[in-house]
Amino acid sequence: MSGRFVRASKYRHIFGQTCKKELCYDNIKLSNNAWDSNLISANPFYLSVNWNSGAGGAIAVIPLQNRGKLPDQANLFRGHTAAVLDTDWNPFHDQVLASGGDDAKIMLWKVPEDYTVLEPYEDVHPVAHLTGHSRKVGHIQFHPAAANVLASSSADKTIKLWDCEKGIAQVTLPMNEICQSISFNADGNLLVSTGRDKKIRIWDPRTEKPVSVSNGHAGAKNSRSVWLGSLNRIATTGFSKMSDRQLALWDPANMSEPIGGFNTLDSGSGILMPFWDDGTNVIYLAGKGDGNIRYYELENDVFHYLSEFKSVDPQRGMAFVPKRGVNAAENEVMRAYKSVNDTIIEPISFIVPRRSEAYQSDIYPPAPSGKPSLSADEWFSGKDAPVDRMDMSLLYETKGPVSKITTVKVPTQEVQKDADKTPISVKPSKKEEPARASPAQEKAPENFSSNKKEEKELSKEEKKDPGEKKSLEKETQKKLENKVLPEQATKSEKKDTEREAPASAHAKPLEKKKDVVENGINEALIKREKELSVSRMPTISSPDQDDNLVQKLDTIEKRYKEEMSVRDWKIAQLEERVTKLSEAIEKHFSL
């Protein structure tokens, strides 16, 4: 009698569980850029999405508790002048996000404490810019052990390592072709990259020469790489010459050929996105355009197929939360966020089924705690340290992620001056805005203090009968006229001309403003002045009304400036296209 042996594994029955549509994130506008990236990034508290904005680049940051349908006008993080290509969350500060864009810039963002997407919130702007790449920045990744160290790859065929606090690139790694993926090892002292030249390179990030270079997947499509945590192995996904999808395992000490060769998976056309779980030694493979997610367990340098999550809805973006963000009370070992039809993001929990409701310590080894082991200066000087780890039983006690981690310093580098030339300018804070006086206050500064006193008197008298109010209003207006007229009569003609001069000077620039928005502002000011002159004088000095008017005018001016800047940017792009076409036509006829 022949028997079938089943490999013993604690994770053989892992299954993926979705949630109801009401608990998903709806009304998403995922970027339609063709660059190969994951499009989504997640940490235990926030989800970042490369947003499809009309002009420039934008990111949507969604707090994980804000589930449901997002408003049509979503709150966005604006600052890039071109499409955002990749984002990554700081592992040591849950409110700091880094982004790379098609404008060759890297931007650092800080999520406000009270941020939400379900209610209107003013757009958030970057706290720092990192400039140094000459072409688009396609991939970014934070260092796993050192604070505020960031790696970025660009289409200028370089990989740079940044000190985010100082805002400078400390190391530049040259490549022969465009980089397609980057990944740190567990301690961050080595970096693996795949390129368009079909080579796999292992770097010591603090030097400019690769440790080893080997031939990767032979197919023409993009390949991905991921370092398998503390196992000191590298996994790559790619394509064969016959366009079959492949999975390979590499030993960094011997990169001449993969361990066990290239494993053919299927003949699908979508690029495989690999995600590694260091606690369970399971790798998750999500194909772009596929609906399923396959997962394999690595044991004795062999990938053993476990199962797959099946769905009819294809995905184009995917993100997995760090280990300290899972729900240990539900035996959740990983959680993914999958884009569905570019309009919905669906959470998927991967659960190990257990009958007991007690804490399952065998499936939760210590995981990264979110505390840095080194500072940026220490790491760039040559020091190494293992990643600080935490006991996962804390997640079981809290039945969810622990409190937000803010152990590292937020970069305070000033936004560079060239950022002012971008279509969407950085908004100043409310404290920096100078206080503006109302039009009536500018014209009658001398009478302003006297009006306040009479306003207090009238506020007491308003409690009287309504028949007496009209008489009181007439009397107050006469008093004010008697106060103003003698002062104007006694003053000399020179002072009258001096008063008329600034008024005429103030009227000239108003006449020059031909734009529709500013004309609307001027009409609002004139209308307000007429209402103040006709109504009771005490209302001139009402601070609440003046503040509301100034705030409304400020918002109109800001929207106008943003729209004008976007229009100028579009005009500049059209002019560039026209010049290129004219040059091409001239070359054609010259030949």
C-alpha cells in the first residue's frame, strides 16, 4: 500500500480572509502611471496611495480607522510637480512618509495628529525636499536599523543613500542601467538591486563598488528582489526568455547561480510583487493583473507551496503592514491591502487557524519594535547593529497595534527655494500670515477707537423697545458725523491732499487687476464698505465679522494662486512641446 506523506508545517493552513465592502476603502483614485511600483504603502496606522491627480503629483494618506467611502474631494498631500512613483513609511516614526516622483525629487512628509480623510482638511505640504537625482525617482526604502537613512533609485542610473536630517546624499552607487528594485538585508549593512541590464548586484551601501554581480532572470520584463530577513538569502521574481514567470532563491555568498535553479510558476504576464514575512518564513507573491496571492514557506533552502488567496478582482497595487501592526488576538500573521479596479482598497488578513483563544507564542517570534539601533551618523561612519525586537505578546494584550512610534527626530530641513516654482506652492502656516485690517479700518483709523466705545453703549441700549432703536440709531449717526466733520474742517488742504493721495494710489492697482477672481474680491470689498456705511457704525469694529471676511478672502486668493500656477505649468509644457515639434520639423526639411 502506497502512502502519501504530507510535510508538517504550522503554516500549512494559512488562509486569506477579506471583509465586507462597507469596511473597505472606497472611491479611491489610484495613479495610472505605468512605472513599476507597488502604488500603495502601509504601516500600523496609515495607508498611503499614489493618487491620480489632474496636475502635478499627489498622495492620499488614509488613517486605517477611516473605512468606508471617501469624499469626492479627498484631502491630499501635495508638493510634487509630476506623478508620484513610490512611497515608504519611516519604520521609526509612524507619522513620517517619504515619496519619490517623476520630477526627480524626494519629499518627506509628516502626518498631522488630527488628520482625517472623512472631513475637509487643508492640503498637507512636505517638511523637507531631497534633491540630487537628475531624473525620476522610481524606488525608495528606509533603512531597517538606522534612523533617518533612506535609499533611493533613479532613472539617472544611480542609487543614493540619504541622511534625511542633514538633507544630503552621503553615498552614490553607480549602475549601468535603470534600477528596477532595491532591498536591504536584516541589519541594513548590505543592499541588493536588480536592473534593466538583467543583473543582480549586492552592494555594501557605504562604498561605491558592488560586492558581487550576477546574471538574473533572462526575460525582458521587470524583475524584483527581496532580502529574506535574518535567513541571509535573497528571493527574486522575473521572467524567462519564453516569458514564463519565475521564482529564484540566491545565496549572497555564492551568486553564480540560484539555489535549485529558476523555478517556473506559470505563464502569466503580470509582474510578481514579492513580500517576505521574517517571522513565519513565508513569502507572498502577488501578480499585477492577477486576482490571487500565492504564498510559499521557505525550509531547507526550498520554497514549499502552501496555498493561495483567490479572487476574481485583479490587483495593480499591493502593500503589507509591518509585523507590529497585526492582530495577534485573531491569530493574524500578516495583513495585506489590495487595490481592486483602481477604485477600492481591500484589506486581506492571513490567519493561522487555531482552536485555542490563548496567545499562540509559537507563531509569533520577536519582531522589529520600531526603535532605531543606530543614528544616521553612526551608520555612515561604519557601525552596524542588529534590529531592535519586541515581544509579540504585547499585541495580544492590546488586541491590535501598540501606540504610535515617534522615536526619531522629524527632519526639519527648510523647503528649498526652487520648490516655489512648482505649480502648487507650499502654504505658510496660519501663525505666519500677517493680520489684515478691514477696508473700513484702513480708511478711518482715527475714528475706530471712538466707534468701539459707542458700540458698547449701543449694545446695552439694544435691549430697549424696538421703537426706540431707530431714534437711537439716528442720534448715534449724527454724533459720529459731528465728530468726524469738525476734524476734517479744521485740517489744512495739505493734509487733505495727503489723505487723497494714498486713496488714489490704492485705487490704481485695483483698476489694473483684470482677472475674474480678483475683480470678485474687489466687488466684495466695495459691497462690504457700502453695507458698513449704511448700517450702524458700531458694526465696523466687529472683530468676528472682519475675521470671517478676511478668512474668506484669503481662501479665494489661495485658490486663485493655485489655479494660476497650474495654468502656467500647463502653458510651459505646451510651449516645450511646440518648440520640440518646430525643431523636429526644421530638421526634417533641412535633410
